[in-house]
Amino acid sequence: MPVPRARLVGRARELGELTAALDAVRSGGNRTIVIAGEAGIGKTRLLDELTARADGVAVLTGQCADEGSGPLPYAALAGLLSGIVRTVGPEAVVAAAGPAAGALSVVAPQLVAPASDAGADRLPEVLANLLTELAAQHPAVVIIEDLHWSDDVTRAVALRLARTAPDGLLLLLTYRSDDVGRAHPLRTVMAELDRARLTTRLDLARLGVAEVREMAHDLLGGSPDPQNGPALDRDTGLDAGLSAEPFADLADLADLADRSEGVPFYVEELVGFLDTDLPDSLRDILLLRYWNLSREAQALCRIVAAAGPRVWHDVLDDVLTDVTTGVGPEPEEGLREAVDAQVLVTTDIGYAFRHALAQEAVYAELLPGERRRLHAAYARALEGALVRRARSVAKLSRIADHWWRAGVLDRALAAAVVGHRAAADGAASSTAVALGERALELWEQVPDAEAVAGLPHHALLRTVAESLRGSTRTTRALAVAHEAIAEWPDDDPAGLAGMLSDTALIAGHAGSGEGPALIERALALVEPGRDDAVRAHLLMLRARHAMLDGRTQEGIEAATAAYEAGLAIGSPEVVSVALNLRGVSRVQRGDSGGFAEIDAARDAAGGVWQGLSRYYTNGSDSRILVGEWDRAVEIAQEGVTEARRHGASEGSRIMIEGNVVEAWIGRGDWAEAAAWYERTVPLIHDSVYTAYLTERRAWLLMWRGDVERAQAEARHRAATWERFGRLEEQIRSRSRGTQAELELLRGEPAAALERLSVVVAPDHPRSPAYDLTSLALSARAIAELRATGQDVDDAPYRAALAECAHWPTFPVWSAVFEAELGGGPWTAVAEQPGPGPAHLRPYALYREGARLLEAGDRAGARSMLGSAITEAEKIGAGLIVQRAQGIVDRAGLTGRGGPAESPAPSAAMASASASASAGGVPDTLTPREQQVLALVAEGLTNGQIAERLYISTKTASVHVSAILRKLGVSTRTEAALRVPR
């Protein structure tokens, strides 16, 4: 029975919201909307209604698909790319993609010829950029359906589009809520979008009884008022003007509402069978139309169901030639019958079921032997299609899946290995992992598996480990890599050395500290003069590990050895990287000659990106370390341009962009930096990149005044920072500093100093670029502890400071160190001509203003605090603005340094100050304790004192305890009586 088209029922609110979003996009806005609901609830129907109203708007649709044992790779992306090509033409697409066009070959090999350097890992970025450019030309609606079946690349595209959606783009994402369990990877994406408040979410509920009846009325040919719908009887819920003739029994409608459970798709399936006994199970409901087909048409539907979500015409023809049982002499007649009954629908390329639920139900009708025969036939047909069409990851994946489900284990193993390699080359990491793990599982079940697979087991383990690393499953990757090491044959020392090298890389990504030991073991296996290429690579890794870990002398020695090995084998890449690593290690030691070596490394690269990327990353970073912000920006921005020109990976480009942003922070471009972090950090998987970027984002959030969010970020990322900090000095030093600053803001100076004390540990390798900031923070913690009456020795910290005297930024940070401890003026910090970060001057002005107020110079304090606020506002240093303004407000300093007269200090405050000099209060009370005592005399609680003096409640409590001890009294009242009235 054909399915008539009903009006959209029960979705007025949702359609109104989507229509409003479409209008907003037409007017130049952008929106992202997630539509969730169970299978058959009407997600696609709702989108059809919207797109029918999208006149003058480009509509691009991609639909994810399941091939039975996992997502069909790139299914939705192929649809989106086809839409882009139809809209602007293939030449324009390739031109717009530029050097990265090769990435598109993994989705559309017919559009761009596959190449060994296709840069497939850039596919999410390239597709998102193409859609962004399209939206810039005219409004566009981008629909990605059925994300519950998405692969990792499709989820990355969806997330990137949501984060970077330009004006003119409406992004619509749908998924089955009942298919997304707690461990489903889509949950992470949805949680990220929710946290960032980037989406509007529409959850489609089931229809009510009245809405089911209204939908049935439409499907059975009723004529409702197009504006208001039918007038429903108050008692029955039926159209008051509807004759009972179409419904032989009102009980039929009640049964319809009951059986369909309010799911629109089930209403459509059932409404034509109201005069029959309706089945009890939903699965049987899905088969009603199928059961009404002839036996030949049913057989054809079962054959189509075995194909998966859809089947090509020619592939189906090949299968029908191979397996003809039950289809009759004229298969086309059976297909036509199934299409007329709307069990199947025709597509541009072949056939599909009207709904995925129907395909699942019909597939379940196949007998085990029938399934195996059909899957084997499809595998053979798809292998034939590889000859007729371009080779693709999706085809190879489906072939592997069909052989596996057919139970032909040897061909399943061979196909899994081929598909695994293709998916790995195509950056389809989830598919590469699934097929690689399947190949490992099949290995023991297939005789002579090595001959069948075309590679030994340890080699397969190596490629699977790399795929696992690429999918960020680093713990599993490390375990598989160790399996490969254990199996590696003794007669292949160079191969084992390479595997050890790979494992060291995986260990670094997993945050394991075993990398250096693995490298040393590998070096022992390769001899100079025999395996020089492998040895040179290992020496580079040794130098890199040492440099990152702050072991600069080891880094210089290893880089020199790598440089010599590079010269011996004539490798510009090795020579360039070795020069770069040696130069960075020299710079970290304070040797300015290292900059020349870093520049020489660029020349030695000879235009090869591997060497150039190190120059742009480390060259800009080394300039940041010495405070040359503008030069760092110049180098890194050139690197970003070159990265795009070379079609470099996203990770490589983001690391260079991160250096641009870090230099922006140094010179005070905080708004731009914050926007970049908000846009970029959610796109990065848990990795060393995450550690770098989230630490800087937390620091920036803190100094911009969003301390609560910074604290939350630090708690959330603490494990990641610690894991990767074990391997890299930059990460552990900076994260240690950020966490210590947050502890100081929480009023926990002891915890902060304990965290920072590593900088004076005997075995700590001195790294002035990072140690100077830690020492300045240590001085601040010491000063706060001393203010509570604790005696803290600063001699070890002064000795460590002296060891950093050769570093270019020493004058700035040594001035901060002395000012924090009261041994130097804050004006010396504010007036430093050296390369200090932009926030130090307003911070110094704020601290000087606080000092002047404590000394009784209200006019000077007012002027200094006003300048601090003004300069902090220029860069967006909200923390300084809040603190300085808090002092101004609490002290009654009107204006920001203007001529208005400030109110006199409180009588209690003035009395306490006078009594100190007159002997009423012991001279042993510090100025801060005198302030606290005055407030105690006013009757303030510790919390109120903390708020008034802008300190923590804990610190206020410590001050009060010290006052009671020094005054020799036991209560706050007794202490207050010591203040003359």
C-alpha cells in the first residue's frame, strides 16, 4: 500500500524554531541546532518540511550510515562534498581547497586523484573551510543526519562547523537518542557543544493520542483546515466533522494509538491496516508492508537488506546474477512491486529501504545460511566494482565487512588488512582501528595467516598500534606496540629499532616516561656505518626528549651526533632538525648563539616541511622565551601561511598558531588570544597539544578575571598536565606556575610554595626561561606566609635567582622577586624597559597603589590605582581591574587618581595606627595586622575582614590568631579593647 503524505503533526513549536533559525541565517546570522529523538520519531520529516521553505538557500545534506559492524566511513561527508560540487562545480572546489585538495581524495577519488601525500588528516579542516566559503557567498543549510552512525572524521567536521560557523550558515545535526549510550563517542561531542553553548537542542517527543488521530485522519484522506487543523471532539479526540465511515470502529483508532506508541513512522505503517488484526511487536509492525509483497518481491527485499543502508544498481545486478534463488525470472518486476509498496525507494545510484528500521527488520528475516551466501556475493560484487570505479576506503571497508559476515575467514583477514591500511592512509582512524583489531582477532583462526595477510603478525601489530595512537586510544596503542616488540624477530635489529622508536613516540603521546629508555635500547641495536638512517632518526629523538625535558647539555650532545649522522647520509631533513634542536637547547641555557643555529636550520631544510615546521615552531617559541613578542608573531604567522601552502597536518599548524597566540598574550592582545583558545581547544583530542593549550587558556582566564572558570579548567586538566609534564619541562613548569597562582588566589600560600619549591631542589636542572617566573611566584608566596607570622627562609630562592642572571628577562623578574619580598619598589617593575609580559606593568602599579594606601598616602594610592585600572583595561586584565577597583571602593578613594578628596580613614583605623606609635599596641604588630585589628575593633567577622582587605578568610583568620598571640589575649573582644577609643 502506498504511503500518503500527512501534514506535519505535533511539531509546530519545533518547526517554528527551525524556521526562525533559517530566517536568521538569511539575514546574515548563523545557528547550530541539534535534533534528537528515537528511531522513527520524524527527524527527517521535520527537516524535509524546513528545506521545502529554504528558497534561495543552498541545502547540503550528508547522511551517516551503518554497515552492520560499525560506521560506514565518510558516508555523510561524501554527501556533503557532492552537494558542494553540485553547487559550485568541481573546478571551483579543487581550487578552493588549494594545496590541501588531496585530502578530498579519500572521500571522492573521482574528484581528486589519490596521492601519497594527500594529507587525509586535514579532511575535517578542508571540508569545513569549503562549507564556510560557500556560506560566505550565499546562505547555506548544512544537514548531517544520523550522527549515531558517524565515524570520527564526520564528528570532527560537525564539531568544527559548530565551533567556527560563519554568518550565513545553518548547521542541523540529527541523531537517534536511543542509540547513543553512555560510552558512545558522540556523547563527548554533544557534551562539548552543550558546555560551549553553541547549539540549540530540539528533542522530539512522541505524539499524543489526539495527534496520532489527527495524523491518521490526514493519511486516510481527510480534509483538515490547513490553518487550524481539524476541530477535535472533546470526548473522543476525533475530528468533530469527520464521518465515521473511514474508521469502521473507534476501537481501531484506539488500537492505532496504542500500537504505534506515538511514533509517527509506526502510524504511517499501521494506518493502512486498521481493518486487520494489528501485530503486537514493533518489529512485526515494520514488516506489515513486506508481508503483503509477493514471495519474489520479498526475496528481493531480503537481498537488498543484506547490502546495508543502500545498494548500487550494478552491484545489485551482479549479486542477482550470483544468487538468484526465489527472485523469479524478472527481478525488475519484484523491485517495482517493492518500490510501489514503498518498502524500497529508488535513489540516484540504486535502491534503499524507505526507513532504516525497515531494513533492520527485513535483514533479521534472513536465515543464517542465506546471510552468509548474500554477504559473500556482495563481497565479490564490490570487488568487481573496484575495477569499474575509483578505489575508496568506504568500498574496501564494506568488502572486508561482507567477507567477515559471510564467515569466509581467510578472505575476511586479507580484506581486513587491505581495508585497515587504506583507512590508516585515509585518516579514517576509527575504521582503521576496527579493521586492524578484526585482523588481529582473525589471525589465529586462519591457517597460514601470514601468507593470507601479506605481512607478518608483528608488522600488523605495528600498524594497528599507530592507528590506535591516531585515534587517541594511546593506552591500548602502547600495549599493542609492546606486543609487537615482544614478537619482533631477532634477525631484524634495524626493524626492531624502528619499532622501539615508534613505541617511544606512542609513549610520549600516552604520557609515559619510558620513551628515553626505548630510544637507548634502539640505539644499541643499530651500528654506525650499517644502519645510519635509522640511527640518525633515533639520535634526533634522543635530542628532542632531552631538550623537552630541560636536560639541555644532553640535548646539545645528542643533536650534534644527529647532525653528524645527517651529514654522513646526506639527509637535509636530519641536518635541519638536528641544528634546530641544538639551537633550542643552547637558547634554553642562555646561549644567544642558539638563535643563529635555529635560523641556519631553516636554510638547511631546503624547503622540506619536516625541517621548516620545526623552525616555525621552535623558532617562534624561543623568541617568546626571551620576550621578543613581535618577532615571535612574525615567525609563527609566516609558519601558519607555509603550513597551509604545504598542506601540513592540522596538529602541526595548530602548534604554530598556538605560538602566535602565546606571543599575543605577551604583548597584550588578550581578546584575540582568548577568542582563539575558545575556538580551537575543543577541536583538539587529548594529547600533548591539549596540555600546552589548556594550560595557557587557564592562565589567561585567571588574569582576565574569570578565576572560577580558571580554577575549574585547572581541576579538569590536572591529570593531563601532570601526565605530559613528566616528559616536558615547559608543560610541568607552566602548569606548576598556573596552579600555584590559583592556590595563592584561594589563600593557600603554603600549598603554592610547596608546589614551587621544586625550583630550588638540588637535582632540578636550571632552566632560566621557566624558572624566573616560578621564582617570582615563590617570592609572592613567601611574602604572604611571612605576613601571617611564619618565618620562611628565602636564601635558596635568592641563590637560584642568581643562577639565572645571564637570561635576557632576568632584570624584569628579579625586580618582581625583590618587590614581592619588600626588598625593592614596585615602581622598578612598572618602569622596567626590558621584555616583560604586558600584564606586569599594570600589576606593579596596582601593588604600588596598595602599598601607598597602607603607608597612608591616599592621594598617591588613588593616582597609582587609577593608572593600574586604566592600563589593565587596555589589555583586558580583569583580575587586576577587580583587585585595584576593590581597594578603591573599600578605601573610599573616589575616582581613579582625580582631584576629588577621599574620605578620611575610619576612626578605629586611625586610632589603631596612633596607638601603635604611642605604645597602646605592641610594635611587633605588622601594618597589615594593625589594619586587621582595627577591623576587629569595628566588630567585623573574619569573612568581612577578608572582603574588606581583599584577602582570603583563611588568611584573615591567621592574622587574627597572630594578633591575639602578640597581644597576650584570648578573645577578639579583649583585643578590640586594646584599641584606644
